[in-house]
Amino acid sequence: MSKVYIIGTGPGDEELLTLKAVRVLKECTAVLYDRLVSNNVLNYLNKNCKIYYCGKEPGAHSKTQEEINELIVKLAKEGHIVGRIKGGDPYVFGRGGEEVLALVNENISFEVVPGVTSPIAVLNYAGIPITHRGMAQSFHVITGKSAQDLNVNFKALAAEEGTLVFMMGLSNLDNIVRELIANGKLSSVPCGVVMRGTSAKQKKVIGTLENISQKVKEANLKSPCIIVVGDVVTLNEKLSWYENKPLFGKNICITRSRKQSENLKNKLVKLGAEVTSFNSIEIKSTSNNLDEYINKFKDYDHIVFTSVNSVETFFDYLIKKAYDIRSIKAKISTIGRATAESLNKRGIIVFSKAKEFVGEGLVSILKPHLKENEKLLLPCSAKSRQYIYEELSKTGVEIDKVYIYDTVCGNVVNKKSFDEVDIVFFTSPSTVKNMVDMVGIEEIKKKQVIAIGPKTNEPLEEFGIEAYVCKEHSEDGFLKEIEALYKSNL
């Protein structure tokens, strides 16, 4: 049954999406979005969702509002669950009301999903409270476009002691300042302009009505910006928090599969980075290859897992087959901390673990514990290296190497999001090759590139892409080093 959701997605920070917005985005079969929508929002859509860009660049609208209304109605009548994705809140200068009226006229079912509105959120992230006892008991939000048409009562606004917030008014800043002063506002009143608030590209300029225009020109701010006038602006340094985070100002691209990216993404966000998830790989299970080995599970002396994916795929297989894990007596070894932790969550303590995410480390640790004629199961990726198999085979151990999953090239919903990226983090050779296919070598060369280890760096070198290689070849190593590198002006 068709339905339309008018969805507010907040001002930019992905974490300001509401739970309801995330839920309905996953339901949509067709969406329309504009330029003020965060790049990562589209990652919540299902794979088969149709996507329409309705961006309105200043002075160059790709679609008129009437055309957008007509498209929403058309898609709904075709039977789609339509999502109209809007930055901020749909009813705060978002023209959401016009779109809803078009639906009402056609008797189309709809819901409006409120979003965190930018006049509040952006100022929060800039350290400016929109109200503050003793400074501002009220606030007024005005569209800068109306100010340009002189449809604003500047005489009344100039007399207000509360905070004044002008949306979409950067191109009209000179006129706003001039009209406020002409109608009685002191030129010494504090004024701030915040560009792309809540994102990695957030930038603020602080001054007074007298000098703010010149300061903004010197700082080369660009739309979208929020203009704020009032005494609360003076609190911006004391109440600053977002800009003080160690990775503030950096947009970091994670190239793993969506499921693998979550843990690292959350850690980077806590450090202040904006994270662009480019799921360059998807995991395709081939665990049915284990069918001919399942009766031997109880006989293995060792099982070696080389990745989190191998652990998850293997145990998903056991669940599917209703296999009693208590019959497995093998000692279990892994590469890397993350792989060991994935086993710990299943109540399994690893026998031996390579500290770094490289096969050489595991081989050197495990070899002394292997005995001739012991049986070892190596469930791994179809693209895995031969090194572990070849080296451990030299010990006389009988090895069954089984390809239980394959890494295939993922699908990118919003390729344009790569434009915002400052740093690209690669975790495997396959992520490198897939990203080259997705965005091209030259686009990657424009970014700061970091490889988790030397094996991941090999294809980068082949493509002529210069990269920093983590000294500690792990996710935690990357986190420690990225912060240190940023402090030294990465």
C-alpha cells in the first residue's frame, strides 16, 4: 500500500537522525533528497530503493517545488513507499507543508517525521546557546531569503533583545546587517556565522554587526550558513565542545563492509571525526563448502580463523546446521584482536593469537604447538593468501583449507559523498581494488590514504597511490596513530 513519509534528517551529523527516521528510511522503495541532506543518510536505504536527487543549489534549482510535488505524487500513485528526505526539519523553512498539501489534494496517505532543526543543533555544535538566562529570553528564526526581499520587519527585530537567527542568508548578509543597524541595532552587537554546522566542514566566524561581513569574506565561508545575532554569541569559546575533539574537521572514509565498519565508525565519531561509510566489499557466504567436512569437526586438533568474517560465517553455518559446538575439541587460534574478540563473544578463549593482522605473526606463534599428523581446519576467504596454509603444511599437519566466504565488490548508494572525504582507510587488498573500481585512482590520490598494514599497502603501491602504513597493524593501532598524525598536521 503506497504511502509518503516527509522525513526530517537533521542538519548533517548522522547521529542526529531520529530512530523513527532510520526506521522509515529502511521501508522506502523510492526517495527524493536534496543537497542539505547528510551524505550518510542514504546508507540507511534498502538496496532496491529508487533514488531521485532534487537538490536546490543557490541560484540553480534542478527541480522546481511544483515538479518535486508532482514527482512525489506520481511515485505514490505507482505504489511506492515514498520518502521525501529533507535536511533539518520539514516544517522549518523546508517547504514540507507545500508537499503535504499536494498529497492531501490527491488523497494520498502520509506521515511527517520531525527532524532536529538546524537553528538549534548548529548553534549547539558551535558553542552558542540559542537562549541563556540574563542574555536572551527568546529567539526568532528568520529566512534570509525573505530578508533579501525586504519582507521582514527589521524595525521589530532590531528592538528585540532575544537571539536572532537567519537561515539561508549568507548571500544576503550585508543587507541583513545594514537593515538591523539602520533600524536601531547597535553595530557592536555580537554576531556569528556558522558554515555547515555539525559536519566535519563546520567553520565559524565571530564578530560584531560592524565587522562580520568583512570577516566572513576573509574566511571564504560558503553556503549553507547560519547567521546568529545576540549576546549569546560571546559564549562560543567557553561552551565550545565539538571543535575541541581530537579529530574535529576530518572526514574519514571506512572501506569495509557495513557490518564490519560499525565498531570503528563509532570510535572515530567519539573522537570528533565525520565518517563516510563506503562499503566497498560485501560478504558472500559459501559456507556450504563445509558440508563435506562437518562430520570431521570433532576430529580436528586445531581450527584457525583469519578474520572476523570467517568466525561469523562459520558459526552462522553451525547454527543453520543445528550443530552442537560442544563436540568441537580443537584448539582455536586467530589473527588479530578483533577476530579473537568475536570468538570471546561466543564464549571461546583463543589458544594463540597474532597481535597484528598479518599471517606471519600467527604462523610464528602457532608453529611450535603443532605436531605431525595433527588435523587442522582453516576456514577462510576465497581470496585469502596461501601463506598460512603453505607454512603450516611444512610442520606435517594435515590441513583442510575450506573457502567459506568470498568478498565481492559492494554497491555505493551515493558516490558523490566521496568528495567530502579527507582520509581513506584501507583494511585489506580487496578494499583497495574495489575502491579503485568504484571511484577511480585519481580520486583516491587526492586524499590522505592510510593502510592498516604492508599487505594492504601492496596494491596501493601498484596503483601508484602513496599511503601511510600503520605501525601497529590493527584497528586499535589505526585509532592511536590517526590521532597522533592529526596532531602533527596530517
